[in-house]
Amino acid sequence: MSTAKGMRPPSRGVRQKMTGLHTWTGLLAGWLLYAMFLTGTVSYFKEEISQWMRPELRPAQIAPDLPAIAQRTADTLALIAAGSPGWSMLLPTSRNPVVSAFWRDRDHADQPRRHGGRPFQTALFDPDTGKTLSARDTLGGEFFYRFHFQFYGLPVLWGRWLAGLCAMFMLVAIISGVIVHKKIFIDFFTFRWGKGQRSWLDAHNALSVFGLPFHFMITYSGLILLMALYMPWGARTGLRTPMQQAALDTQLSAYIRPGQPAHVAAPLAPMDAMVRLARQRWGSAEGLRITVTRPGDAAARVAVARGDTRRVSTSPQYLLFDGATGELLQVHDHVGAAAETRGVMAALHLGRFSDMPLRWLYFLISLGGTAMVGTGLVMWTVKRRASLPDPHLPHFGFRLVERLNISSIAGLSIAMTSYLWSNRLLPAAMAQRADAEDKVFFAAWGLSLLYAICRPARRAWIELLWTASALLALLPLLNAITTNRPLWHSLIIGDRVFAGFDLSLWAFAALHAMLAARAGRHPLRAASRAAAPARSSPVGQP
Amino acid sequence: MSTLLVMLLCVMAFAGLALATSRQQRELFGRALSPAATCGLRASGWLGLLIALGLLVAGRGWAAGLVCYSGCTSLAAALVYLGLIIQARRTTPH
């Protein structure tokens, strides 16, 4: 990004206009962006969160026996999804101990696959027995992942449009921010302590500049991921026949559409042999997905697709088998240049190819992005507080922003932690349990908003941050009481997921305590400073 | 492990680049360093970043190597930045 011309301001007009653009796009989308950033950040550990939220399950194995597991699960699916026009299962990985599958309801057999109303059933399976899993009903890390691009409580498509709008605002804010920031290289290492607004600006700049490649990539690739939703007209104009649309599908995903049934019963050929063939081709590739259409019919097809680990692309690579005979029909191992570009963008965004060090880098820098949005939001109030006619009675817009800041920053931490608390406290056998967990998340968030409205702003910052810190700090203790996998046990047996999770919770508790303590230390300007140490969050984690 | 080594290299490289700026020289040494020293620091900083890139690409290939490089440089710059703040706070307590 060109910044060299910063030495000689081109014209005040342009820069001032960009400042206005940056401020207002940032503010308007800021609250949702903060939530998207933070829930997206933790989604880099989606599988680990899911493991922690299903403590009944044994830890993921390093090298599960995939062919046998595929066969066992297929046998079960043949019973419970009998008559379904198709099902799909994701085999376990070293990060995910279970098989997850979904299948189409037979009643909705002939409906086309769409993003909206899904006539799908889903289930988890025990890889050892192939039976459906009896672990507690929870969305696990999937909740944060889904939330970060489609929210909840909105129709899915609306949620995705809203997320896309926020991402577009973010892109505008990034580019205008680079133009506004005159001295990226000169001020690269500059931080002026204790200078109020100036310090905030330095912190915001540092968080933005250090992570700039990531911020730009994540925003742009996020838009690319849902481009078919946001800009469908090209495909609609160019691809009119079902044949052309099917050709597009094979470029974008490894899902296959059910063909016409032959109405001749034929059992599925052995699945383990197909998985073995796939593993021969892709080595120890993880995250294999098996999709079967028209199972039990002579026209059955099986696609064994390669996962996204170990390659920086999500473009579909799969082997297509005749489901009845087991014969290999086709090998899809490359797509067109445009589809491959999209696949690389998606892979960069999702980071599924990462090993643990790289995953932590993703996590920490994304956390820095969260802090960038947070500092930006708080700066809006810091900047305007100085010029308020009466600091004790700010105008409505100022108070609105202040309260929304408190509830979207401190409140979100409380909501996310409450979601984890509910996972341990709700009875395992409760009906609609996963829904209840989601409701706890939103209830906690709503309560923090109410609290932020009722209390003086500075007190609300301090008290909500302390609440978040306490909830985070006590969660490993709750885990020790309610499960048989307490921290000391995890440390002794070397359970990295559980030990890492509990220790990370404490790290986050410490971070929130620091924020709360800082908010309490400066009585005059504390409210606006409450998030100051957020600057250090990218490196404040283990 | 190798990622950690590259990380370390990036931190040293950014430290060199930071010390090559006049503001940091005034803060840390109370005076500007000689042009030769400044130039040397800057050159070794950039060289360090180049070597880090080479190591990562050799180890992980271009695709994942570049991603990891972006992550390492971002985090390393942040660490150096934080180190400079802590250093400044220690010498001039408010």
C-alpha cells in the first residue's frame, strides 16, 4: 500500500475527507465488526472449543483409522438415514475426535440445495462404534464461527448480508485509514505515553499497521467467501442451463447433487476401500469428507474429498466412485484459475491448513485486529469528550456511542464466557440444550447492555470488565468441579486442549483485570481509557 | 520449533530497524547514532527479515511460508513495539 507520499501532504481536502470517511464507516460498523472480529478470532480454535465443550468425549487421536471409521459410520447412516437422497460425513482429524454428518430428509428429497431453509438432519458419531454420539447437545465452537458471519436471530441470508455490509465498511475504513495515517514508516515504532488522545491514536495506529496485511487479507477474503451471495448477477447471466450451473458447482465444492434414482436396490460398495484409495493419493491428508447420493440405489455415487489441511486452498479435490460397484469413475484434482484463486482466498481466511504455531499467529494477530476495532471505537469518545460543552451532561449521540461501546466490548466478553458457563451448568439431558446455551449468550449480552445504560459510564466499564475477568478466572474451577478433566489432571496427562483452554481462560482473565484496573486508576478520563491495555493484547496471550 | 527461531530472528530484525530511527535513538541513547551505525542497523534489520522469509519458504513452501512470514513479522513488530514502550516507561517513570 502506497504511503510514501505521506511526506508531502497532497491536499488537506482529500485527507480530511478520508478522515471523516474513516471515522464514520468505522463507528457505524464498529460494534458489529468488533463482535465479528472477536468471535472470528476464537474460531481459529473452533475444534478445540468444541472439544472442551464436550468433555465426555475422549481426546482426538493423532492418527485415527479412517477407512474403518468411514465404514462403521456409513453402516449406521444406512439405517438412520434410510431413504435419504444423500448424506455427507466429515471424518475425524487430530483436532476433532468425532464424525459429523448431515443428510437430507426424504420428505424434502427433491428440493434444490439452498443456503436458506435447510431440510437437513445432522448428527455426531462415535468413531469407535459408529453409533450416534450421546455427548451433551451443544453447538460448541461452531456457535462462534456461525455467529461471526451470519449472527443469530436473523434469517441466515440477512445475517450474511449484514456481515458483508460490515466487511465492506471495514475495507473502506482500512483503505481510508492508510490514507489518513500520514507517517506509517516514520511513526512505525512511536508510542507517546500518557498523552490522552495522542496515546490512543498511537495504539490504534500500531495495532492497525502491524497487522495490516492480515486485516486487509481477512476483510477482502471474507467478502470473497460470500461473493456468490453478494454479487450473483455474473453467474446468473452467464450460466443459464442446469448443466452450466452444475459445472460451476464442481468448480466450487466437492458436494455432488443427487441424480435420478434407478429404483433398483443395491447396497453401497465397501467404503473403507474408497477411503484407502483417497489416502494413497493424498497421503495422510486430514479432514476427508465423504458425500453419498442415492445411497441404497443402483445409481448411487460416492465422492471422497480431500480436506483443507496441508494445502493453502479450499478448491475441491475429490474422487468420484460408483456407489454400487465401488468403481472409481472420475478424479477431480484441479479447477480453473478463477476458482483456484477463490479457493486460495478462502483458505487464507479460514487458516485450516495451519499447524499449531501458525494457528496461534492467526489467533494473536486477529486478536490484535479486535483490539484495533476496540481502540477505534473508544477513540471516538476520547476525541469528542474534550470538546463537550458540559462533560457531565454529554449529548445523546455521545452517550449512545459510549454505552454501546461498553456493552459491545466488555459485554461481549461476558456473553461469550457465559456461553461457556452454561455449557457446564445446564443439565446434560435437557431438551433443546444447544438452543438454551445460545440463549444464555444473548441474555448475558442484553443484560450487560442494560447495565451499561443504567450505570455511570466509568463505573459500568470497571464493573463489567471485573465481571468478565471473574467469570473467566472461575471457569477452570467450574470445569474442575463439573467434569473429570480438571486442569491439574490435564497437565499431568498432557492433554493440550484442555490444559491450553483453561490456561488461556486465565490469560484472558488477567487481561480483563488489567483493563479494569486501568479504568479504575484514572478517575477523570478513565471511562475513555478503559480499554487502553488492549493494545498489548496481541502479545499478552500465551 | 523452527517457527519460534524465525520469530526470534524477526524480533531482532525489527529491533535493528527500530534502533535505526532517529526518534528511538534519542529515546534510548540520548543522541543520534552515527550515519554509518544507523545504516548498518537498518541494513541488518532488512537482511534479517529477508533471511526469515528464506527460512520459512524453504521450510513450508511458498504458500504457507508467506502466510507464516506475514504472521511472524506482524507479531515480531508488535513485540519490539511493546519492548520499546516498557523500556521507555522504565527510564522515565510517570
